[in-house]
Amino acid sequence: MELLVALIIGVLVATGVYLCLRARTFSVVLGLTLLGYGVNVFLFSMGGLKINQVAVVGASADPTDPLTQALVLTAIVIGFAMTAFLVVLALRSQGEQHSDHVDGQDGEQRS
Amino acid sequence: MTHWIIAPILIPALAGLLLLLEVRERQRLRRVTGLLSCIALVPVALVLWQQAAQGDVGVYQLGNWQAPFGIVLVLDKLSALMLLLTAVLALAALLYGCAGDDRRGPNFHSLFQFQLMGINGAFLTGDLFNLFVFFEVLLIASYGLALHGRGPERVKAGLHYVVLNLAGSALFLIALGLIYGTTGTLNMADFAVKAQALEGSEQILVTVAVLLLWVVFGLKAALFPLYFWLPATYANATAPVAALFAIMTKVGIYAILRMQALAFSDGPLAGLGADLLWWLALVTLALAAIGALSASRLGGLVAYLVVMSVGTLVAALSLGDPGTVGPALYYLIHSTLICGALFLLCDLLRRSRGDSDDRLESGPPLAHGNWLGAAFFAAAVAVVGLPPLSGFVGKLALLQAVPSAPYWALLLLAGLAGLVGLSRAGSTLFWRVHGEVVGKKLGKRRVIPMLALLLVSPALTLAAEPMLQLCAGVADQLADQTIYIRAVLGGAS
């Protein structure tokens, strides 16, 4: 399972970084979202991966780490709010500059 | 008395929430609320400084949870000094904002308060994840503030700023995950203890995490190669916002200083990344000097002077020597307040020049050219470090503390570049004039906050000896981390 989770994180972060480096605001927003997902799964797995265990001490023999779950929850909330803000900002940038290029204008016409 | 520690976070938080409830049309009420909060922060910061100056480290356990498990706020001399600096700068910036700039967007006042809450929280917290949360609070408020007032340039600079910082936040989380995964703690003091006993693969993982932290803090502090967002963002921000942002880079510097003093002064991770920081800071200094020479707008020039101060400070602090921390703190106080004053002055000049804005080209003569010119001259002398103002004292103390040829050469050359840039800007703005006076009258409510910040420089010069000793005291306390660690982990409440 460790390998699977590691692969998922790797794929999410790689696609996220690739999309972040694109020139259109929409792909940058998508990229940052994927990057955020990758980071969240990474943070979640830092408490150790266990199957079918409750995050309550005493409720199971080998409880999973509740702290990483709390951290991920905080990170998800913050990431969600930031993404919403970024979408609004990208729309305003599009509206004010009449282009969805991150620099406000097309250098070379590539999408 | 112990509850005072949380006041610098609670006051702006409550004021910010209250401001959201208040009716938008009643601008006066909102100004009073915001100003009351900012005014209250000054005596609170003074009380906290008094408390910290006795040499004890104050610890506030949120929810009364024991230290490594719960979140703590920690008040030592360094945090108290930074809180005081923030309070003074914020009050001047908000007074300037209340002269009219706050009308340019509906939520200026509440965003300003949330920004203060984030900055104060970042200075107080003793928990790494909590530091992340406060960084996010100050960032999301700063996103709103950076876009305050309209304009395509502002949106473009704002978009870059937001995307860069979101990527930075992702790196911050990865670093925190690694630290938690290997050491099982996020409490700074506990981490400092556990970092002494690392070995093998765990040490490698924590090394990676710490280097990632340096990247994140370097992004906040605007260190090469991560400073390119700063000139555009700061030069395009509204004046009171830009003045408040003068402290934002210092939050990054504070975080580097805190982590370095706490966890990396000895043990297996001692001096981790210090060489890297040293060279990057020197490159930052050099590039900021070039930027200052090539700036085509006064706002951009001042923004590069901010980057220059970052390079100066990080290079001195990366040495990890307590002897350099004291002068660096003196220089930090000086540069923060003077750069704030310069941003306000830049806005005053912009208002007097009509369509010429703050572009460094021939424009209409200024309505109060003599007074503005005198203020600009004083600010320029202070910021590049010519005698007799505080920049000179700060740079002299830094040069004495850091006996390194590249540092001396770069610091002096960067000062020269700043001087050339500012002289060129000043002679263009004040002497190469044509046509009629177009500018509006300068409001007293704008001039007074700017002068107040500017007058700190002569005050810092007159009180140079006590201030340098005070900063040395802060550095001494920072050098002996056993006090901090014992206060946090000893269970004192």
C-alpha cells in the first residue's frame, strides 16, 4: 500500500507542477489544486498507514495517528479557500486584461 | 498578566470581525474601530516588552494543553520587539490609510486587521503548524490588500503573488509533514530537542524538510531567486498597504532567525543551509542594487531598497553568530520603518504629480516641493546609510560585526547604487520640472503619519547606544536556547 500511496502522491504532484508551469490561468489553478491534493495525501500518510483502525486511543489495539488527520483537515480548508480566491482573481484578471494569459498578454501564441 | 500574551492576536481578530459586521456606508465608524485596535496594540506591545525584558520567556498554553501536545504561544525578547515594531508601523500605515485610501475598496479595514493578526501570530507562535496557519492568515489578508484599489497592473502583480505563495504553502506543508513523520512533533522547542538526537535516514529526511523550510521562508523574505514577485507587488500596492508590507519580508527573516537559533545552533543539523543562505543573500544584495539603478518608477526603486535590506539582513544572520544578530536587529527596525515612510512619501509625491504618477521622468512642479524635497532627502540619507541618520549607525555596526570582504564590498557598493538611484530619482522629481502645478494639496492627515515614521530615524540615531544594547540583549537571549526550551517544555503556565 505504501508504494501505491507514494505513486499517487508522485503523480498528483508531477501533474500539478506541470500544470502550474502552463501559461493560462485555468491550468495554473488546476495545477495548484492537484498539487494541494498531492500534499494533503502526503501529509496524511506521514502518521503511518494503517488499514481498518480508528483514530481513537483505546478504541482499537493499534490506533492510527489522529494528529495528521487534524492537520490535513486544516490544510484542506485553507487550500479550498485559497483556490476559491484564486479562481475569482483569475476571472478578474481575465476581465481586466482581456486575456487569460498569466502575464496578461500573449507572448508567443501558445496555449 | 499571563493572558496578555494572546492579546496581540485577539485584538485585531475581534476588530476585524466587528468591522465585517459594521455598515459599509459608515466609514467613520469603521475608521474609529480600526484605529482603536491599532492604538491599543501599541501599549499592549509595550507591556509585553516590559514583561519580556526581564529575561523570562513567557509561555501561553492554548486550552491549557501541555506543551509538546497543545499549541503554545511564546513570548521572548525577540517576539516582543517584533510585536512592538509591527504595532508602530501599523498605526502609522492605518492613519495614512484613513486619510482617504480606505475608500477605494469595501473591506480595507477588516483585511488590515486580519493581516495584523496573522503577523502578530507568526511572531508569537511556538508551534510549526500554527506558524503555517498564521502565515496563511497574513497571506490571504495580504492578497486582498495587495489588490485594494483597482488597476490591471495590480491584478497582474497580485496574480503572480498569489500563485507563488500558494506553491510556497504546498512546500511548507511537505516540510511540516516530513518533520512530523520523522520526529513526531511540531512544537518548535520539542523539535529543537529531538533534532539533537537524529541519525541515519531520519537525519536526511529532516535535512530535506529544513531546506524546504528555508525555501518557504526565503520566498516570504524575498531572497534570491525568489524575490521577483516583490518589486511588482509592492510598487503597485496602495501606499498604506505597501507601508504595512514592509514588515512582511521581515516575517520571513524572523522565521529563519528563530528556527536557526532554536534548532540549528548545535547538534547534527548545526549550520544547515547557512552557507547557502549567505551566498544567496549576497546575490540578492547585488541584484537589488542593479534593480535600484534600473528602476523607472519611484515605487519600484523603494521596493528594490526593501530587497536590498533583506539581502543585508539575511547575510548577517546566516552566520549564526550572536554578535551579528544584535546589529542586524537594529538595522531591521530601521529599515522596516524607513521603507514604510518611503512608500508613504512616494504616494504623496504621486499625488502631487498628476498624470506623471511616480515615473522617473520630467513632470509638473510640485505644490510643496521644498517640504517634500526635504523629507525625500532625509529619507534617502537614512535608507542608504549616510551619516548622520540611523542607516549609517546600523550599517556601521553590521560592518563591524561581519568581518568579511565580500560582505563589506557588496554592502558598500549596494549603498552606493541606492544613493545613485535615489539621487537620480530626486533630481528628476524635484528639479526637472515643466509646466503648471497640477497636484492636489497635501492633506495634513497624510503628512503626519509619514513624518512620524521618518522621525524614527533621527530618534534611532540619538538613542543608538541604548538601542544597540537592547538589540544585543535580544541576541543574547536568543543565543541561549535552554531558557526557551525549558520555559516551553517545563510545563510553566
